[in-house]
Amino acid sequence: MTNLWTAPDAPMLLSDAASRTAVRALLLAMADDELVLGHRHSEWTGFAPDIESDVAMSSIAQEEIGHARVFYDQIAALDGTSADRLAFGRTPETFCNAVLTERPNGDWAFSIVRAWLYDHADAERLQAVAASAFGPFAALAKTLLREEKYHLLFSDAWLERLARGGDEASGRVQRALDAAWPDALGLFESTPDTTHLSAVGALAATPDEQQGRWESRVRPRLDALGLRPPVGAAPMRGGRYGRHLPDLGMLLMEMTSVWRSDPEARW
Amino acid sequence: MVTPDAVWLALSEIQDPELPIAITDLGLVRSVDIDADVIRVRLIPTFVGCPALDLIREEVSRRLMALPAVRGVDVQYTFDEPWSLHRMTETGRAKLVAHGVSVPRVRLAEGATCPFCGSTDVVLESPFGPTLCRAVYYCRTCRNPVERFKPPADAALIVPNR
């Protein structure tokens, strides 16, 4: 991929070390979210409730991992390493994904609720980057937003189908929402130096502002579907700073096993 | 000396690995610059997560390096312009339709036409198909499953008659 740090329209700010560090931290959080959730989605391949959903979940997984790769490429250009090494060569405590993304899939209702909550949050985050003053990164975010729309189309259709699908389905989807909501709030945990990012215009909305916009998108829709987010839930924070569940360690063990068998192999 | 015509001709002979059309007809090539026999090509991905991106870039490098007098090739993807259906040529559209893939004019939310029988009584089965750039439809007239080229979503995406 094009090295965005040195693109002709990259702002001078990117030549300043503090800005680079802050943008790097944001990109790493985005990349790790997409990689870990992409891997979880891929675990449905072959097991989803119908063939269309199987293909859809697999395609969404492929796109999330593809998006992670673009972000890793940019970090790798800065660090002098490779996207593969960033994705596969790190220990769990260096991952910055929100805990929501690493939870095991559980039932279909949980995976759909998680995907839906995440897709809306991701859209807010991408919009904050798309409206930023950081030219080439804004262009990338605009491109990714257009692809993410299809993910929302899928998760929203399923959310409605389950919420209106009778007692068992709506009960499952409500329980999934109860479980996922505090984790979803954790998606808006600030990355290191977020204040710096906002101050220099690299992020058009702070994580708190993103959360406000996200809630004003998801709450009315949940309400219309008869679903109630838990009241007064404390956000599940820590993921952005490497505090994870044992589940992430197990996920990484499996995901990286082929790469670890020969890190120097060329594919 | 390398000429732009020679470069574009070479590019027009490279097929997309997932669709039966040239990468120039798909509109993947944004710019070609030649400076002292070094060729700089900028490509636009249809979908950023497309697994064929590396393959296409390597093929472009290989073909261009094989041109006479070329001293170097720099091929990279750019996000300066998001890919849209406006970039696909009429030749590209016709070839996809002949291959049985329906192609919207601008966006997926438009009504679809069956590439086999021409019917417009075609409904969306799933926005996700065999590749990231294809959705699956069903023709109620000739009762065939239909694949349709899926552009990245612009503006408000409304999908009709689900």
C-alpha cells in the first residue's frame, strides 16, 4: 500500500513525533479491533444458520481482516516491520482491541448483536477520521466507510429478524444485548494521546463524542425493536491498554499457529 | 524509450483474477507516469479487503518490467479516489453481462435486470456473494440465481424489495 505518512497531501503534523505516536496508537486500536473481530466472524464459516449468512459472515470477516491489514501496513511503514509480524507476532498484552471483539462467539444472537453494536461504533470512528485534517488517512477512512455499510445492512436485518422472531429468539437477543452492552461501551475507551489527536485535528470527534453519536443511533433502533440496553452498566475498559480476557490468548494461539511455525516463510 | 501507449496496452492485457475483464476495463488504473523510463502506476482497489490486490499489483509490475527499455516500476494502491462504477468501461460492463453478471449503473439499490432473460423481476437474496464485489439475486421470471456486481456503497444505501 501507499505509505500514507509521506503522501504528498500528508499534513506537516505527521512529521512531528508526538502526532505520529498518537496516530499510530489510534491505527493500532482500529487494526486490532478489526483483526480480532474478523477472526471471530470467520469462526462461523461452515456453521452459520443458513448458507447466505455463512457466506455473508465469511465475507465480512475477510473485509475486516483486509481493513486491519491496511492499518497494519501503515504502522509497519513507521516501525520498519511488516503487517504479518504486527498481526501474528505480538503477545496478548500488546493488543489494543476492545474486549467486546475478543469474546467467544456464543450463540448466533450474541454474534449478531456484537456485530451490530460494533459496526455502528466503527462507523462513528471512521467518520471522525474521515472528517479529520489528516488528508491521506481521511481518504482511507472514507473508502472503508463505503464498505462497512454492507456489514450494517446484514447485522441490522438479522437483529430485526431475531427481535421479532418470537419468544426464544427475542429472549436470546435481549440476553446477548445485556452481555454485550458494557463491552460495547468499552469500544470508546480513549487510546493513548487522544487529547493530542483532537487538538491537532486528526480526529474530528473525541471518543466521548463518538459514543454520544453512537448511542443516538443505536438506542432508538433498539427501542423500536423492543430491546432494552441495561441501565447504568459500567463500561468494560482496559482493552486499549492490553488488559484482556484469557479468551484473547486462546484466539491468538490458534490464529498465529501457522505463522509461528515459520515466521520467515514467504507466502 | 517507454511510451504511455505501450504501458496502457500492456495494462489492458492484464485480466482481473476474479472477473473475466481487463483491469483497465474495471477501472483499477488511476494513473500512469513515466519519468526517464521508470514507470509509476497508481491503482484503486474496488474493495480494500479484496484478496486479489497483491496478485494484481505483482502482475502489473511483472508485465511492465518486461517492456523494452523499462528501468524500474513502482506500483501502489491509492485511496485518493474511492472506486465507483463510473470507473468501469462500457466494454467491461458488456463483458460482465455476457458472462452472466448483472451490472448496476451506479449503485446496488437500483432495480436489477436479469442477464439471462432480461426480466426486471429480480430480487436480492444476499448482498454477499462468491467474491466481495458480487451480490446474489434471484430472477423470478427465468428462475435462475443471478450474480450482480456490487460496488462499495455510496450515500444512503436502500435495498429494495427484500
